[in-house]
Amino acid sequence: MEEVIYLDHASTTPADPEVVSAMLPWLSEAFGNPSTVYSLGLTAAHAVQQARESIAGSIGAEPEEIYFTSGGTESDNWAILGTAEAQQKKGHHLITSSIEHHAVLESMEYLEKRGYEVTRVPVDGGGLVNPEEVRRAIRPDSILVSIMHANNEVGTIQPIAEIGRVTREAGVLFHVDAVQTAGKLPLDVKELGVDMLSMSAHKFYGPKGVGLMYLRKRTRITPLLHGGGQEKGRRAGTHNVPGIVGMAKALELAGARMGDDAVREAALRDRLWQGLEGVIESIYLNGDPLRRLPNNLNVRLDGIEGESMILMLDMEGFCVSSGSACTTGSLEPSHVLLALGIPAEHAHGSLRITLGRSTTADHIEKFIRVFPPIVARLREMSPIWCANCVCKQRT
Ligand code: PLP
């Protein structure tokens, strides 16, 4: 079988072999339920507590401020819906950005249908939120600001510490979706000034289906899941012990290699852009050219569809993503690219390439060789590509 070259690390990452080894005993011989009181259960409870302490230490939090969840989606939903319910007496207004993940946007829409008001602050052409826009959006009845740390499509990194200063001055709770930055950028919840922060293990070489929420002490929030009283009664459900142990291991490993990974991946990413930009006509960078994740390259190409590029790249063994199709399989252009001011027809021709630990210089050179002929072939067949007509002058 031809080698698969995986360039979709923003979507998910493979669990590190050390993570898998750390998890295995908790799936088999040490399978106890941490909520039980005999030694098998207490051993599991001890492992969960150790994971909590290790994770807390790596993000500047206290262990009791870490709540284990099933991943980024649950943490985002909990932060928004749980705050809305707990803060009802204060108000019904929430603030977010126009480029959040669907886990945030759909939770906001859910609340809007129930009478809450949501302000979506705009972003600039690179996808950056201006903290002053957040300040202007805050009202006496505002209860939560939710802004992501880095965007999952274009990789733009938001000025979270500055926004944190604004929310603190205004006395409004601040939630940050750090799903794309955990394990990639240093995170300190105190320096960032956040009250809640979401993370998901499968984005940093940990297992799928496990994540966490950092919840600053004394933050009022109602539970999303009700049941057995785990996590101090705030998040019910038997602990995913192997997942939690694996997530802590993955974060520890990511912390140790973060700087080296970032430098290596950014250099490969820059070589990729330079190689493509040099030979492909009408190719543009999406997102902020400087304030972005080290492993993210998001480009748009005139005259072709993202989906057709993905399928042809797949035939050459490459896994990449499009910025245009949403998870439901609809062909709506990406809300992120539209919010950046990219016209719908250009947003459709976008491709997200996200590098990772397994990416080598050979993979990048192969991509630079393989991709331009694919673009040429698709443009030959394209009814909307014409070498010298207006579509070239639109950008
Ligand atoms: N938030 C962001 C920014 C993401 O990129 C993702 C996953 O793609 C999520 C939330 C959802 O995380 P999970 O897959 O753990 O539910």
C-alpha cells in the first residue's frame, strides 16, 4: 500500500505510543471504578488525581480547578449553557466571535432560541478579534465572553490575555476554547486571565473522547450532566480512567517537546508555502500571516473546489482538509472564511494543510511536486477558471 501522508493534524492526531502504553493497564488489570472504596477503585482514583495534578501544574491551575469531560465539544457546551443557567439573574447577553468552532456557535444559537441575546464580534481580514470590539460589546447584562485561543481552520491566534484584561475590568466571565492550542502553545490560565478553558486530548497526540474544562475557583456554573456526583457533583459519569491518564501523559510529552516541534513544523510549513506560491498562479494565504499556529497552512485557489483537491490528493496518498465543507457534508462555504471577508466562491477553493510530528521534509517536497499538476488539471476542467478573465482581478 502506498504511504499515507497525513497532513490533517488540526482534525485529529495519532495517540503517541508512550500515551498508549500509559493507558493500557487502566483498560485491563487496573480496571476499577474510581468512585468505589476498595483498593482496585482507590488505585484508579489515585491515577485520576495524579493526572489532575499533572495537568493543573502544566497550565498554572489548581488541581481542584480541573474537570474531566468527554472532549472539546462537551467542555464548550458546558461553559456556555452552564454559565447561561447559573447567571440568569445577572443577565441574558453573551459575546463570542464570528469564527468560533461549531461547538460554541451552536450552543450560542441554542440559547438564542430560548430568549438569550448573542453579540458576535467581527474579525479582521486575518481572523483577529480586536479586544476593543469586545469591550464595546459588553453591556451591564452580559454574562459571558467566549473567544477561541486559535482558530481550527486558519490557525489565527487571538490576543487572549488582552481580552482577559477587558473581561476582568468589566466583571464578565471569560471562556476560552483552547482545543487547537493545548500542547502547541504555552498555556497559563492566570496569565491569560480566563475563568474557563476547554481542551481535548486527541488534538495533542492523546486519545479521542476525553478532554477537560478548567474552571476557576468559585466560578458559578450549573452542571450539564447529572447523575453519580463525580467531579464534585459538577460533571456526572464514570471517569474515563485510561483516557484521563492518556491525556495527562500526552500533555506532559507535548510540554517537553513543544518548542522543538513548533520550530520544526513552522519551518516545514513555510517551505511548503514558498514552494506552492512560487509555482501556482492565483494562490493566496488565508488567515493572519504572522499570528498563527506553527503547523497551519490554509490557502485558497481561484477556479477550483476544495473537495476536488482533497479527492485528488487522497489518490496520491495525502490527507488534507478543506475549509469549505462543514461536518454535515453540506457544501456551504466555511463561516470562518466568510467572516474573514473572503467571497463565497473563493472560500470554496480553500485547503487546510496542518503538519505534525510525523511530517518530514520529504512529505513536503512530495506535496510541492504533486499538487501543482493537480491544480492545473482541475483548472482545465473548471467552468469558473479562465486564465485572463475577471475572476483573476477580483482579489
Ligand atoms: N473546538 C475546536 C477549536 C476544535 O477544533 C474542535 C475539534 O475539531 C472542538 C472544539 C471539538 O473538540 P472534540 O472533537 O474534542 O469534541
